[in-house]
Amino acid sequence: MKRVSILFVLMMVASLFASCGSLASVGNGSTIKIVSSLPRTGSSKGQTDSIVNAIKQRLEEANYKACDGKFTIVYEDMDDATAAAGKWDAAQEASNANKAAGDTSVMMYIGTFNSGAAKISIPILNQAGLVMISPANTYPGLTKPGKGEADEPAKYYPNGTNNYARVVPADDLQGAAAARWAQSLGAASVYVLDDTELYGKGVADVFEATAKELGLDVKAHDGIDGKAADYRALAAKIVDAAPDMVYYGGITQNNAGQLLKDIRAEGFTGKFMGPDGIYESAFIEAAGADAEGVYATFGGVPAEKLEGDAATWYANYKSKYNAEPEVYAVYGYEAANVAMNALNTVCKADRAAIQAAVMGTKDFKGILGTWSFDANGDTSLTAMSGAQVVNGKFEFVTAIK
Amino acid sequence: MAASHTRAVRNVPWRSIGKIFIVIFCVLFLTLPFIEMVKAMIADPQLLVRQLLIGLTNGAYIALIALGYTLVYGIVELINFAHGDLYMLGAFFSLTLIGTFALTPETPWLVRGPLLLVVLIATMAFTATLNMLVDRWAYRKLRGVGSRMAALISAIGISFIFQNLGLLWGYLRLPFMHGVMGSNAVAPKSFPALFPNVNLLAGTGVRFGAKDLIVVGVSVVLLAALYIFVTRTRLGKAMRATAQDRDAAALMGIDVNRTISLAFILGGALAGASGMLVGLYNGTAVFDMGFTAGLRSFTAAVLGGIGNIVGAMLGGLLIGIISAMSDQYISTKWTNAVVFGILVIILVFRPTGLLGDDTAQKA
């Protein structure tokens, strides 16, 4: 009996503390919360570390204040990956989105990293009227009608208004740029592979279509099982088809390293190209020595080649974090930049007004230049770059026209 | 009269109807694609041989893992779900030792060869001990009490524990390991290319690397050793007796618990050997590699007739070859569907697997 009463008292005390906590967060109306949802566990961590750093960098420049000090900004860095999956996880992303939607002080959702994850959170946030800015999603169907499935993108926006924008160019540009670059590298025939995910298949499909238009010989297009132990049989098939280049549409986390190792072990000596999903140090680590000479495309220009404001940003980032930013860091900064701009313009803790301000961003002077969001929420910037692994590091090679 | 009437109704040969249906389906829908496949095979015989060799090599290591399932199932009728993850831990353990010995592709063969043998033996000892301890601490207590489900569910639990152990292993940054775990904890770990990849059949248009031969060679030696052990030695005889009838074996003076431990030790050792071979062969180890490999190997064990040692070897070989054929002549994304489709068809015609007999299927 005594134990029961002690337990009871403890519970009372605990609930008292809990209610105090929630009272505090509701009572303080001058706090605005910005959350990000990115894969913080797994091999994407290198990329997302530098995105989060860049977001923090932008917020610190504003001293975590918006609208001339009227609002205090609280930033929360959410993880949409699980250790068990080793990459983003659908259930975790849904839980993050629901948490943000339910927290009335959240005014801005920065994310996601993976397009497949965005597919899950956009409709949840759409119904909550919360705006979402992605620093890295590149699957075209998320915003562009006619570039994905027939019911895309309308199915992601159940309440009919557009709450999603991205500061990176989409893959209909990247896949096409990759095909043009492949041709200029002298590849006359290609073998296309994808990881059967939204992003990977999307970019591979565009690559294939463009390659055919350019008159390249597309030997075949296969999907791979990202969990398979090896790809040796597929590699033998590729060697037999003897293409000049293998194009892999997909992410490092779907076994890209193993795929490349097996293709090389079977004696393939041609070129290997991938999209920005393999443009990271984790890919080079997974593929080991075989990564040498691999080509990758990505949206925008690499940090060290940036000019003007972006060059200043790059110098600041390096001195602040004592590390090279990965390719998406600059987009993390720009996403936070757009978010701050909208908060300062609206100057109210009003989700609908902030959403309208973000989506209506026009002639914005960001660090990437002056750009706008179009009606779909896509950036007007279309710059694409190509890089190659040299001595165990991706080096910028060319801007792709 | 009434009784025989009901029996007549029950005797409608549903199973035969199902079989006839499958045969009709295969003839109608699969004949043309099959002819196309055979044509493609004949058109490029060198490629066919290469794919068969790939299937053989993959089949060899699948068989090694499959034996762990079959040995344990044959004796205690437990599907040891943790077995695939034990294989993964074998790969991690061997990679750690390879790092500790600082083995690189430049190490001369006189040093590399013996050290690799040491790594192989140590890895086999490690996984064998681990498997035995798991049996002693987790499964033995549940044996004979309550339903068989309890042991099965705890095997799934052990599988999760192992997988997370593999995940934590990736965080190990001990100075003597020479950085083999890379910089990213959960990312796939890269093995140094210690097996040479020179083509042994150079000039024939077919590729069969030295490392393929090493994998096949080591697997065949281990498989043969196991077969001789089980069929020719006293301990092997004790294992077979325990598998046939545990109570009778105990009455004859066989220490049943020790015999069961032996099955776990042998299965564990083979899983460890397989983990190391695959790590060096594929060049990669990742903490969740045990799931796919375990599924494939368990399928191989069922295909060959679970509980039957030769069956597991045959099943492994078949799965390896079918996968390679499907990757080449159908499409990679259909491979899993093809493998499991064939499993279903075989089980319809031979419910106990290819070499399994009814006594093996005591469940």
C-alpha cells in the first residue's frame, strides 16, 4: 500500500512538471520554431551534417531573432533515418512530419533530403498548412506536372494549395545534363541501372530518354535490388553488352559501392556515372579504390567555385566549422535564407501567411544569385555541374550546359 | 455408408488439381520465354559458362550458411533465425583481424597466406563459440518446455541483438585496427582486395578469377569435411542418432545436450568461414547483410530438404545458379521473384524438398 502511494505521489509530481513544460511553450507566443528533417543517421550523415551546419550558420547570423527581435527562433534538428535501416525510413519521416504539424509554434519545415521521404511528409504538412522547403529533393514529380506519374504532383497536395518549394534544380534537368555530359565525354553507348527508388528511377528514366534523343545507344535499363549481396551476374551481363559507360541512377545507400566493385571485378574498364546521390565521401569509402575516375553530376556549382556572396559564405563556413562543406550545404543555407526572409516579411506567427510568402519568393537576392520560385515551387536556377573522383576525392570538372 | 460418403468428398484430389493447374500455367505462359532464353544461351555459350561459374561460386557460400540452418533444424527442429546475422558477425570479426594484422594487397603471399588461414580459423572459432553460447543461454532452457514457438521467437530476438552488435562494431576505432572500419559507422565496410582477381581462364573468353576458385575451393573442402565428420565419425553418428530420435539416443547413452551443442558449433563455424570468404570475395561487409543472406540460405536449405546435409549443398548451388541465370536472361529486378517462384513450385511437387524424406519432416 505504501509503495502504491509513493508511486502515486511521484506520478503527480511528474505530471505537474509536464504541465508546466507545456504551459511554458504555449504561453510564450513570441517563439517561432524552425525544424529540419534529414537523415542524420547512416552514411548520409556527412551530407546532412553540413546542411545542418549551414542552417545554423544562417540562424546565428540573425542571432536567432526574426522581425527585428520580435520573435525568438528555436531550431530543431530532426532525424528521419533509423540506425536499423541505415538510411531514411518512411515511418520515421511520417512521425517527424506529424510532430511538426501538431506543434503550433512550428512555422517552417526544412527537408527532406530524400525525395521518397518528401512524398510522405508533403501531404501531412499540406493538411496542416505548414510550408516545407527542401535543400536536396530532386525528383521532378514532386512539383512538376507531366514529369512524373499521371496523378503527380496533385496527389501530394490534398488541400489544393502548394506548400512545398525546393532550392535545388530537379532531376529532369540533372538526368538530361548527365546524358549530354556523357555524350561529350565520348560515350556512344550506355547501360542504364537504377535502384528502383523514386529518386533513382526518376533520374535514370530522364537520362535514358535524353540519351536516346541524343542518339546514344542505350544497351539496356535494369533495376537493382539495393539489398543484394553482390551484383556479379549483372556485372557479367554488362561486360558482355560492352557499353562505353554505365549510368547508375540511385543513392550510395542502395549498395552503389558494391555494384561498382562487382562491375570492375568482372573486368569492365569503361566509364561509370551517377547523379548527386553518389556525390559524397560515403560512396568513395564504400567503393574503395574502384571509385577512382567515377563521374557524378549535381545541381548548382561546387562551394569552392562559388562567386560573390556565396564565396563569402564558403569562407565563413570553413572558418566557422573548420571543414569543407559537402555539396548540399549551400542549399541548406539558402533554404534557411528563404525561410528567414519570409519570417521577416510576414512578421506574424501565421502559417498561412508565411507559406504564401515563401511560395511567392520573387527575385530573391540569395547567395546563389538572384532567383525566384515558379508557380510549382521550383527554383529558377538551372546550373548543373559535373565532377570526377581524383585521388579519392570528388573534384569539379565542368559546368554542364 | 454416410461415413464413406464424407470420405469420398474429402478425397477430392485438391493437391493434384493444383499440380495440374501449375503445369498448364507453365506450358501456356512460360514455354515461349523459355525457348527465347535457351536461344540466348546457345547464341553466347561463353557468357552462359561465365554465369554458371558465378552461380557456382555464389552457391558455394550460400551452401555453407544453409548447412547451419539444416544441422540445427535436423536435430532440434529450430529455425535459427539468428544464423544469417552470425554470418555477418563473422565478416566483421575477420575484417577486424585483417586490420589488426595490417594485411594489404601488397603483403607478400608467404606472409599473407598463413595469416589468412589464421584469420579463417579464428573467425570460425569465434562464430562457433558464439553460436554455442547462444544455444546454451537462450535456446537450451526453452527446449522441451512449452511450445517450439518460444525458441523460434527468441531466435528472432537474438537476430536483432546480433544485428545491433554489428552496428556497434562499426563504431570501433581501436588504434591497432588500422582504420579498417572507415570513417562512417553504419556505412558498408570495405575489405582490402586480398584475393587476387587474375583470370584463370584468360584467352578462352570466359572469366573465372583466382578469388572465385579460392571461394569454391575452401567451401568444397569445408563441405567435404563436414560430410565425412557426420557420416564417418562416432560424434557424427551421435548427431545422426539424436536427429532420428532424441529420447532413444539418450537411452543409448548419448549426451544429447552435448550433441546439440556440437550442431551449433559446426553450423556456427561454417557461417564464420562463409562471412570471411564473402567479405573478401565481394569486398564489402555491412551490418544488415545477414538478412538477405540468411533468407537465401534458408531457402536453399528448404529447397534441398531441410535437415538433409547434401540437400542443403544442392539447394545452395541451385539458388546460386538460378539467380545468375535470372540476372542474365530475365532481369535483375525479377530475380527474387524467380527464385521464390521456383521454390513454391518445387514445394508443391515435393513438399519435403528435393532430397528430404518424410522422416526428416518430423514437424
